[in-house]
Amino acid sequence: MLQAAYCRYLLHFKQPAITSRAVMLDKTTYFVKIWDDNNPEVYGLGECALFKGLGADDLPDYEQRLAAACRDITSWHRGLPLPVDPLYSSIVFGLETALADLANGGRRVIFPSPWSNGDSAIPINGLVWMGNADAMLQRIDEKLAQGFRCVKLKIGGIDFNEELRLISYIRESYPASTLQLRLDANGAFTPDNALIHLDRLARYDIHSIEQPIKPRQWDAMSRISRESPIDIALDEELIGIVTLDRMEKMLDAIMPRYIILKPSLCGGFGMASSWISEADKRGIGRWVTSALESNVGLNAIAQWTATLDTRDMPQGLGTGALYTDNITSPLRQTGDVLRYDTEASWQIPQLPWKR
């Protein structure tokens, strides 16, 4: 019979993480482990990566829902829906990960592939967090020195003219032929000023911009997607959509150039696969992005990404370097790629598991 337990874990950022939504100093996440009581030494490990202030599952009863799912796993059988409301995306994500890990022998191998065997690499973009102009310039220089050919800037948190100056600085030294530049507005623009800002940004050969306005404004986003000189990628727009019907309606209404897949926020791996299927039918591109998970969640997302046809497009995966107290793992950034070092090992600390 399957058994499950969970625990809360607090991650601390090495430096404040600033977006147009908030300044984050730490982040609460949850781990879940699942085992068969006939062989309790072998267990699958997953991360229920709750994203406070952003996830549709950021609700007062979150921990009670997680505890109930752990209790109900004892009567769950493969092929049945997971014992949790699909709105609780991060719990679905954590359970999917732990069950897949257990099925593969409890070795933190979630989706076996040449990547998890250490034989391939995933190209990634370098992420530059918001800060004052000098700090952002320093971070940009660091990413370029590391060899990144694709850099993503989070914008919308400082003066827009300052952000234009930063982007101009990048383009003076690195034309679009040598550096792909992505932007993420996190909904910082409004329906009235978005196209004005996008027109000013377009002169800098921007690859794409994520979520220029806040989600759930389908008519406005559709107009922006049609008229923008920069390709639009939907990010937060996917959060909270848990039925195929709603998914189809949103994609048909907006018809973006890209969607951003964050499995812990957009319904887990099963739902993310549905997003890919529906996007492909409409000629909508996509890439995968992590969402501040610890290395446990990042590992699962990277392994899943490695099984997809990404056409060598840089993915938005983290590198495990954000936190002072991350879980030690075999994930390795080398230049602008993410690898899995099979010579390294996972070091899971003693955790206060609850049933």
C-alpha cells in the first residue's frame, strides 16, 4: 500500500528577487514523499512548489489539501485521477513527481532520457532580475561573460526610460545576431499604454515579451497580440485554467505567438502536455520555464523538458543558484546549458515529515 508524507521548507534568496509584483526575500515550499509500506526505504520525492501571490492554489486551506492528498494516496491506483482538486496545481505537480520518482526506483529520476543519463544538455536563457540600473548592468555583464546567447530581462519595476537605457546598452555591444533578448513584463503595462511601450521597445530587436498586461483581459490581450511589433508570450494567463474547454477558449481568443509552460503553476505535467497539444494545433510556439522551485522541482521540470521537441530553443530553466539553502543536487550550469552530473549525488537533509 502506498503511503505519503509532506513537510514545509523555507528557501532564502541570496539577494532580493524583484519583479513588478513584489520583492521576495524568502519562499515557502513543500516537499512530499511517497513510498510503498512493503519497502519504505525506497521513496519518491516531489515538490509542491506553492507560489504565494501568483498561484491559483494560494488559498487558506492549502496545507489541509496537501495533508488530505497524502492520506488519500493510500487508496489511489495508477490510472485514476490524483486525489486532489486540479486547481491545486503545485500539489498535482508534487504528487506527479513523487510517483514517477518512486516508479523509477526512488533515484530522483523522473523522466528518464539521455539528459538524465548525463549525455545531453538543455540550452537555457540567462535571467536578469530587476534592480537599480547599475545592479542590472552588472548582472547583464555577468550573464554575457558566462556565455549566454539568450538573456531574459524582467522589466516594469523601475522607470521605463531607465529600462530602455539598459536595453540600448545591451544592443550597442550585442546585436540580435549574437544575442537573443527576451523580456518579461509580469503584467506591468496597462491596456492603454502597452502598445506605446512595445513600439518603443521594438527598435531593440526583442525576441518576445511575456505577459505585457495582467491576465484575464482577453479582449485587450488579443488586440495587443495582433498589433504588437514584438511577439507576445502568455505566462500568468495560463494559471488557474484547469479544463480543456477553458484552455481552448483562451488560446482561440488571444492567439499569442508563444505560451510559457510552468508545470507547477499550470496544472502539473499532464496539463502542461495538454497545453502543448492545443498550442501545436494552432501553430503557437512554447518553451518551458521554472518558477522559483528548489532543485527538487527544477530537476523534475528539466527532466520533463528534455523529453520534449524543443528545437534547440533556449528554455527558461533556473540553475539552482538563487537560494542559500537549496537542496544539493547533480544539476549543473555550464555556460548557457543545464546538465545532469551523474557522478554527483543528491543530499536530502533530515526533514520534519508530517502525515
